[in-house]
Amino acid sequence: MLTDRQCEVLKLIVEKYIKDPIPVGSKTISKTLKCSSATVRNEMSALEEAGLLEKTHTSSGRVPSENGYRYYVDHLMEPKKMTGEDMLKLQTVFHNQQLALSDVIVKSLQVISDMTNYTTVVLGSTSHENLLKQIEVVPIDEGSMVVIVITDRGHVEHKNIRLQNVSLDEVKKTVNLINNLIAGTPIDEVSAKLEYEIKPIIGKYVKQHEQLYNAFYHVFSDFTNQEVNVVGKNKFLSQPEFSNIEKIQTVFSKLDNPELLHKIEEDDDNNIKVYIGSESKIDDDVTVIKTKFKNGNQEGTLAIIGPKRMEYDRVVSMLEYMKENIER
Amino acid sequence: MLTDRQCEVLKLIVEKYIKDPIPVGSKTISKTLKCSSATVRNEMSALEEAGLLEKTHTSSGRVPSENGYRYYVDHLMEPKKMTGEDMLKLQTVFHNQQLALSDVIVKSLQVISDMTNYTTVVLGSTSHENLLKQIEVVPIDEGSMVVIVITDRGHVEHKNIRLQNVSLDEVKKTVNLINNLIAGTPIDEVSAKLEYEIKPIIGKYVKQHEQLYNAFYHVFSDFTNQEVNVVGKNKFLSQPEFSNIEKIQTVFSKLDNPELLHKIEEDDDNNIKVYIGSESKIDDDVTVIKTKFKNGNQEGTLAIIGPKRMEYDRVVSMLEYMKENIER
DNA sequence: CACTAGCACTATTATTCTACGAGTGCTAAT
DNA sequence: ATTAGCACTCGTAGAATAATAGTGCTAGTG
């Protein structure tokens, strides 16, 4: 258990280090705290003993360890009230009546990314939660057409396909069949239903039914199984701990991987959760702060991704604010 | 005018430097060329005089200047036959009958990006070349719907909109009106036509016609006026001349700017064109190699973007090969 | 007993110096 | 016209040095 003063010291070190990424010495802390640097040094070595602080070398100042950040986030941090200016910027986005919710979310995350210099992410609902609402086919020219898939949550995807020797009429009939028989099915089960419910029927009256079936099969099996929107990836380039190319390469390759980002959603906690360093699964120097949101049948996850040395208090408040605004 | 031997020397230096980005000394060249290093040195200083070579410091080896690369590309380079392996990889993409052309192009550019370690780009046709084919509206839930716009070239965009107190019937009528009256119009003229041809009509029978008009107006005015597809941006991270973060920042910000990339298309040359260094408008160390393609009513531009120190011969052959395959 | 002043010690950083090597330019000889 | 030879230049790598910011520990104080 930590004493009050140890908490104080830890808090000061974390906040100082977040402002300016250089190891913090005892003298700096003793200025703010009403005691000598020697006393602070003793407290510091206690905190190091407890695994909350680290040294970069034997005679350097202290840096928060992963556990140090953890302790700070769980026990010491007090959410920082957003500035009026920041709130105003977000409000102008939220109050735009013309925009659909999904657009509002993306726009506001852009604003947040610019205000904080961190990367932001929206994860939409997964394909097994999206139900097929309707498909549309529009012929483009001889033998080529575009298939449009719309889900009950307003997610839209399209794919251009090529068909030889299939009449438009046959295609239209198949489309009707799909809309009548399998609308309402979760997207990731549509492929299977196509095989059992549609293929046998079109087999009877469409000459090139194999081809037609395959085309639709691919449309659904290629359906993005997760809406992912990463905003401000380049913000990492201006963070000092990511000044070497290899680190950027690993982080970018992770951020480009939707399956991996998808994992952020996995836990069932609806509140704000903080994944620090190795917990982030992205890089030991990265922190992910996320929350789920739900508004009507729209649901998903918001995340802010930045260096471990992140302005936790500010980001947590912003996410809370976002969540509140989205949910009403 | 350069002598034959000077050409030889320049060619060797450029090719050596492209393989390995360290300044090339006279000794290295004299090994391949049947003459002494002193002779080579004389030729080198002539080439430097002519502005085709540069030194990094008074006693360093030579590096090609921008004009040096230019001369190499225009006069010395001989297109390099693609390896069977490379061709095979691309052929498997091109021979996939199921994919629409646009998907084939993107897929093959992914392959090229991986083979070469350069970034690739497809620019589709601009919005004034795309004609409105059809719009579709699908209601999602109370007061929200998705509008889908399809162009004659199979380009599809959608937007979720919110409408209060507008009946589905009124929306459907408006959609029919648009499909009947302004299909066939270039996308970037649709907004204007909406105002003159649709607004007056719906004004008569739709209560909330302002709102409805505004919604559609925004759908078209937000239409992406240029299809841009950048593949393998991260390849720049592994190029030695882009090992410092600031350079990466400037390059990435340019590559993220569709308007700027759009400029690549601007010249009317249908053949392969090479923009070296400052000509690339991206960065002095960047080269853009591009060509236009046309297949039926699908047309656009392909580009390969990499360091100025690019394998010009290989890339030019690949682009030629791509263009040929796309155009039939 | 908690605190602190003081001091020896340690690692990093910046600076300077040195030696080395790869390269050039020029001159004189072939 | 070519080339061998040599003096010269500059960048790089490594070692030595000094300065600095920090620590840990000890001993003394309220």
C-alpha cells in the first residue's frame, strides 16, 4: 500500500513526464512538494521497489513503468474538465442535423485527433450483427453490373461483377429471390443460405446458374466483416517516442490490420477502458483508450490510440463526452 | 553532347547507385570499363560540368543529379524484360474472370507494390466524366435512410441522411423525378440541375421540400470528385532516403491529398511519363511514373511512386505490361 | 523517528582529437 | 588520349576529456 505522499510523488512524476518526456529527478519534485530532494529520493526508491517507477540508467531520473501508469490511471488521475474551446468544436459537429450518426462520429473523431494529436478509431458492428436488408443490382454495360448490399443498420457495400450469357431478366429474378427469401439474415450467414435456399431454385431455370451463384456468393463472402475507420494515423509521426522508422513500421502495420483492431472491441465492458503498453497488443509504447457506444440499433466502439505517455485525464474526459453525445 | 564513353559512365553510375545508395567512385567504374580510374575521373568531371552528376562533398564519389536521372531515363535506359515469376504473379490476377476491371487493377497494383517495394496509385475518372446512372433510396429506420448514387461507369457512393416529417412516399417520388429527369448528367452538374429542375417541382407537393432538397443537394455536392486508390504507402518507410520522420511526414501528407495526386493525371500524354524529383511535386527525392489507360468507358491513370533512386527500367516495363493487359 | 544536508559515485552527453580510408584533382610521363 | 602517381580533402569511427544531472548512502538534526 502506498502512503499519501508516495501517491503524490507518483502522480507528479507521471504528469511531468507526460508533459515532457525526459526522466524526472528528485529536485524537480521537491520544488512542488514541501520537502527536500533527499526525502523525495527515498520515496522514489520505494516506488521503484513497488514496480511503479523505472530508471533509464543507474543515475538517471525516474520514468513511470507500465504499472506506474496503470496505478496512475486507476487511482490517482482526476478527469480533466474539457476546455470550452474543445467542447465548442465538438458541439458544432454534433449539432449538425443533416449528418447521419455515423458521419457525425467520424467527423468528431477527426476533430479529436487534431486537438489531441492522437489517432482515433471507430469500429462498427460486425457482420454477424448486421442483417441483410436488401440487395440491388444495376446493369452498367454488356456483361457487367454492380451489386449493392444494404444492411439493416444502413451499412452499404458494393461490388462490380461480370457475367457472360446471363440475361438481365434472370439476374433480376435472382435478386428478387434473395430479397424475399433471405433478407433479415445475418450477413455472415448469407453465403450459406444462398447455397441451400437459392442455388437449388435458380438451378432450375437459369442456364448459367453456376456463374450467377458464384458471383453472388463472392459478393457476400467478401463483405467487410467489420467496419473500421482509423483517423489520423500520421499523428504517430509527431510523437517523440516514435521517431524511429522501425517503430513506426510496426505500429502502422498493426493499425492497418482490421482483424487486430477488431480485438479492441472484444471485452464486454461498456465503460471506458484503458490498455497500457503491452496490454494494447499494438506496441509496448502504445496506449489504447476505448469505450463502447449504443444509439438505437447503431452500436460500436470508439478508441483513441496514442503513446503510452498519453494525456490520460484529457482523453478519458473527451471519450466520455463523445459517448454521452452519441448516446442521445 | 556526350561522348559514347560518357554515356557509358553515366549509365553505370546511375545503375550502381540505384542498386546501392552510396556515392560511386572512379575505381568501381574503371573495373567494368576497360580504362584507368584517372580516365574515368576525367569523364566524371565532364559529366559533373554538364550537370548530370553531383558530389556530396569535395572528395566524395559521384551521385546522379536530377538531370542525370533525366538523361538516363530519356536516353540510356533500356527497358528490362520482366521476369517470368513477376509475369506469372500478375497473370493470375488478370485471368481471374470473376473480378471486375477495377478490382483487377487494384489487386494487380497490390502485387506490383509488393514486388517492387514502391507505392502504387490508381486514379479513376473524375466526376465531370462520370454521368449519373441512377439513384436508389433505402429506408433504414424512422427518419433515416441511405441514398445510393450509381454512375454510368459503375462507380457507387452512398450517404446516410436524416429526414424529419417527410413521408417515404414523397421521397420515392423525388427519387423517381431525379432518375427520370437528370440521369445522364455529369455528376458535378447534378447539384445545379437539382436546383433548377427538381426543386421547383417538389416545392409544390412536398411539405418539407427544403429539407429534402438540401439532403439530396449534399449527397451530390459531397460526391468524391475523384476516385483515388493509394496502395502500399508504407513502402516508403523501408526506403533508405526516407529514414527520417520529417521526410516521411511530408510525403505522407502529400499522398493523403487526393487533389494533389489528381494533378498526376493532368497532362494529356497517353504514354508512360516519368516525373523525377522536383518534377514529381511530392518531394525532391520522389519519382512518379505514370500512364493513362482506357478500356471501354473505363479510363484512368496508373502511377508508381517511389524514391528518385528508383529501378526505372523495371518499373517502366511493369507499367507497360499493366497498361497492355488492362486495355484488352 | 522522520527528515535533510552533504558527499562520493555513476552514466550520459557534448566536445575535441586522432587516425584511417575512400575518394578527388592535378601533373608528368607514356 | 591515357594513365600512374601523389598531395590533398572530407567524412567516419574511436578514444579521451570535461561537464552535468542525477543517484544512494551516511550522519546529523528537530
